[in-house]
Amino acid sequence: MRERGHTLSSKESSGLKSVLVVSHSYLPSETSAALQTISLVRKLPEAGWKPIVLTVGPRWQYLPTNKDSAGPGVTVIRTALWRPLVTPERLSGMLGALKPGKASRDPDSQGRPLRGRGAAGRSQAGEEPGGGRPDATPRPRDLSPRTRPSRSHVRPRRNVVASLRAAMNTLYWSLRPSDPNFLFPFFALFRGYGVAKRNRSEAVYSIGKPFSSLVAGHFLAKLLRLPHVIEFHDPWTLSVSYRGKGLAALLERMLERCIVTSARAVIAKTRAENALLREGHPTARGDFFTVPCGFDETSLPDPETVAPPKSAVDGVCRVVHTGSLPERRSPLPFLKAVSMLATNDPDLKDRLKLIFAGRIGTFEGLSLSEWCNRLGLSATLEFRGWVDRNELLGLMAEADVFLLIPDYGGQIPAKVYEYLWFGRRILVVDEAASQSAQLVERLGRGLFARSDDLDGIAETLRSLMTEARSEAPYTAGDEELRAFSSKGRANSVAEILDSVSS
């Protein structure tokens, strides 16, 4: 399948060098990796490079709700894909057969009542194991040793079955790739080689995550004998969240080492991730660069149309968090600190509103709403759930303070740059001074508080609220942030491509 963006004029397209961009994540996906790729390739023609995006069909994209267009001068080539592990794992997950990192449970514990005497042996309908009603008179049975049925063979058989299932489970997860799209390189090689040849591409640029894109780009660059530039949207096997096991993890570490070692340039999102890649791959021959995620100014409103915070109208300070919150990024320290403030200042609940938009998990077994009930913050919390892009931008414009809970210290999420673009103050709650906290404080746009210091979080929030009431916010789209724009990012990538293709 071949798609084209708006055609450039012959004058505009003359002199553009062609680059094959290999990225599984692209339109119509709305994941962070896809949005970053979309904003980059749109601006590459202005920086002197004609991008040819090699990606998968819409049905294989995650969150395929983005209705945006490719943009002028962008050619999109889509491949098919097959994920052989998705359906079996979905079925096995329903049956409780495969649990990553855990042995399978006893067969009789998979949603069925145990067979035996007593309450543990009763079914959900209240029946006895024999099938009669609970109040029915049991039949007399001869339980003398001579006639009692022997069950000595049942337990060993169950133990053997459970052991075999546990061994198969361990073997499966030691062989299973961490990326379910691991067959993407085969499809990409089939389509990408001819496309790059016809367009006389001068470089291959691959973006991971998912990291099968890096593998595909590596082999395409080898076959085409072109320089390979790789961009890590997140670290791969060096990440603290990497979950590869056994032989699969060994193979993926070898693949990453081979890809990074042979690449002409390696791009990381933050200085910390850059250092991590340098230390993890000391034999790499290419150069290492840091190009931040940044924001896509074309997807943001005109700065002159951004209204002041809504507190200017009703006097209520709004603390806004956007995006998903899994259990590992717990907002509980922040909520407990707000509860402390409300206890000392009962009027605070009338002057503060907490707004969460996105997918929210459970924390220590309770939902966000249940925690707010426990902490007495039910009237203060407003949960929007998952909202579309336009509603999200309107919500961000209402904020006085943005709440940021980074995933891990070395990462700066893309939404941080959008927070900065809106000119609102940012409260970073993390275990240590993360890359996000350092960026926010270096630009003077917010404050950092440790997640294990509730008093510190409360005092920092109070300080930001006071500042928001007494001082006007920064101007949206401040020129100081130009380096973080998609145009600035494309210019940085174009310079790298120029250096490796000359």
C-alpha cells in the first residue's frame, strides 16, 4: 500500500535528498512514539530531506484514532504484519495458563471449586460436591478402610501436571521476544529494499519503539549499503523496565549491541539516556547525539488564542495531570500531601481542584476515586478519563499548575514540552531529581519535590499556588522553547543525516 502527502512543486522538491524512515509507529496511531515520528517527518522536507516512511497498515497500529494527514512531501509505504503470539496469549490469559514470570497454578484452582469436604468444596450454587442440596440428608456410606476409595494416586498426578505446566511456562517466556511485532523486519525488508532503490535513498533512519523497527532498519541499511541512523524513543534492553527473559533476552541484547555498534549515529532523547547508551555500548563506532522529544507546534493552538487560566474567572486553582497513570507511577504521595494541606486549611477545598485526564490504574489495590474518598478529597477531584486531542488541549489551557510524575528518572516525557509550551507552572513529583525535574528547574518553569517527602510536596504545591495567584503565567509558545519545536528537532536530525551521508 502506498500513500502520499501533499505533492511538493518541482522547485520545492529539487535538491531534496531521500531518507528511508523505518518506524512501526505512525499514522493513524496516537501513541507518543507515533506522534514524535509524525512531527519529525513533516518538517524534514523543510530541512532538505525527503522522507519515505516505511510502516505497517492501520489495523496493526496501536490506538489508531489519529485522523491527521501525512503532510507535504511525505511518502508512506505500508506493509502487512503478523503477530503470531497475540491470539494464543489472549486465549491463554483468559484460561490462566500463561503468566509471565510465574508458574502456572494447580489445574483445580483455575476458577473451579476444589473437590473435597467442607465449605471449600462447595460450588457457587451452594451445592455439595456430590451434587445434592446443602440441606439434603446425606446418603449413608461405608467408609471402612476396606471399602474407602483410594486417592493416593490423585495428588502425585496433580503435582506432575502442575510441574510440567510450570516448566512449559518458564520455557515459553524464556523464548518469547519482548516485542510482539518481532516479524516486522521480514515484511519491512520485502517492501523497503525496492522502495529505497527506486527513490535513491541516501540513508536509513529507524525509530524504536517498538524496537523491531531498529532491527528492520539495520538489515535494510546492510542490504542497501547505506549509513544507518537510529533513534531510541526509549531505551531497549538497558531500560529498567525491560522484561526480556532467558534466551530471548540474550538474543535481544546481542541484536541491540550489533545495531548500535554498526550505526553511523545514535540519537537519544535525554542526556541521561545518551550516557546510558554510551556506557552500555563502549565499542560503538558512530557518534551519539541528544535530540529531545519536543512538541509539535502544528498540532497546538495559535499562541495568541490561548486563554489565561480559568482561575482568573472563578479563583479556583486547577492542578492538571494528563496521560496514563499505571501503578508504578503512583499519585498517592501527591494526594496525601494535598490531604494534609486540606486538614490544616479547610477552605483549601474551595480554592483547589485536581483534574486527571487519561487511563488511570489502581494503587495498592484501590482506584483513584476510592483513595480520594479515604483522604477526603472527593469534592476536589475531577476525573475526565480518556479524552480526545481537542478536549485535552482545552483542559491544559485551563490549568494553573501541571502535575508531572515521571516513569523513571532518565526520561523526559513528550507531554513535559507541551506543558512548557502552555506556559503554566509544573510540579514534578519523583523519587529523585530526574531529567524532567532538572529541565523544568533549569528553565525556571516549576519546582521539584521528592515523592517520599509529603511535607515537601505540600509546601511546594502551596508555593506554586501562591505564585500562580500573584504572577501571570508565561506566554504560550515562548521563543525560549524554539529548540524543542518539531522544526528545531527536524533541523537537528537533518544535520546528523547530512554528516553521515556526505
